[in-house]
Amino acid sequence: MTGTPRLWRDGHREAAQELIDWLLATKLPNGWPVGPDFDVPLIEFAESATPKLSRTEAWRLLDLLSKAGEKSLDDFERLWNAGQGAENAEREWQFWLPLGLSLPHAETALAFTLLGTRFAVEPSSAVLSSLADDLKKQPEFRYYERDHAMPTMFVTFAARGEGWRGAWQVAGGAWDAFRGLAEFAFGRGQLRLLGEGPRARILHPSWLLARAPGEVIQCGQFSFDYEPERLPTGDFRVTQAKVDHFQKLAEPLKEDPPKGSTLS
């Protein structure tokens, strides 16, 4: 691997190779195992790299390594280096975030534009059906199916950036506008005592899906300042009157404001 950047220095390569060997040996005929027995060594492997890899990225590369019939740390690093050029290219990423929201007509989508970004709230059945083939290729999605109840709705939008995290930052202003407007129009919040659950009625999603053309679909997680078990159960029901009110409030915020303005 002369001339190719390495993720592990010489003193750490043997241990990293042992972890690769162990992880590859756990793969089952129908895919990768799910649970802490696999997850703990995977995270140990990912975080021993320099720079550290996310669990999702380490898992994705390990899956590519297995499919290629390769087993060495050199080959793992080659796959990582090959993806760096693509990762740094600016592309359009589509995002899907689960919403604990029940609309009056659940079989139809709600579409609107905020700060130049087009949003749609779509039924979960339609989203998961359209992404079924991609989700089969993403082992980590099984964690979300196991640990989270699938939502009734997803909100989706697109943004351009260097990797999905870069695109997420680009869309951050529009996403925050959606969250604030939805809370104002639908929820208006609730009293929160110290240590209790969130005030918001329209909760920030705990995970997301992201995909760019030619890329494996990505899963990402968010962290919160309250305990997950304190989350309210069930969807927040929205009436047609509140949907109409939301769309009326969104209309003045449709365009991306000029840079330097008080709205930007």
C-alpha cells in the first residue's frame, strides 16, 4: 500500500486485522448478525482507525470487503481510499426522516416549500416500499426496525453537499424552519419539568435515511437531551384545519432569503 493513506499505524495493524478476521467470520448466509456481540467489536474496530470511522461506514466497507472475497486490512483501506474522492464530490442527497404525525388523509402527501427547499410529508408505506431494495443492502437498517416502531409518515427533502452530512448542514436552516413552523402550527409545546420528556409535540426524529445517485443508502442517528423512555407514545394527530393553517404560514417563507437580510 505504498503511497496510499493508511487508517492504522504499524503498531495497531495486527489488532485491526484480527478484528476484521473475527467480524468477517460472523457473517451468516442470510447477512450480518444483529446485536451487541457483533456491534461492540465493530465499534472497537471503527474507532481504532485514524481518522475514526462511524459504525455505519465501517460496516458498509466490511460488507464490500466480504462481497469482494477479500480479507486483508490493506484491502479494507483500499476500499476506504477509493470512496474518498466520491465522498468529497458535491452531489444531491435525498433525505427521509420519520415523523410521529398522523394527517387527516394519511394516504396522501403534504407538499410545501420553505426557504427554497421543497418538502413532502409522505405515508410510511409508500416510502418504505420505494426504498425496499436499497434497505435490503443496508444491514444497519435492521437495528432501526428492531429498536424503533416504524412511523406512519416520513418527511423528505433534498440538498446538495459533500457527503450526506455536508448536504444536511446545507439544508439545516430550512429543516429548522419546518420544525419550528410545524410546532407552532400543530403543537405549541407543553410544560416540561426537569428530567421529564420533551416539550415539543412534533418530536425531532431519532434517525434518518439519506441517499445519493449511485450510493448505498445511509442511516444516521440523532442524540437528545432527554431519556428515550420518556418519549410520548402514539402519533400526534393533526386536523385538516391545522394543515391548512400550516400551509398558510409557510407561504411567506417559500423563497430562500437574500444573503445578509434579516431573514437569512
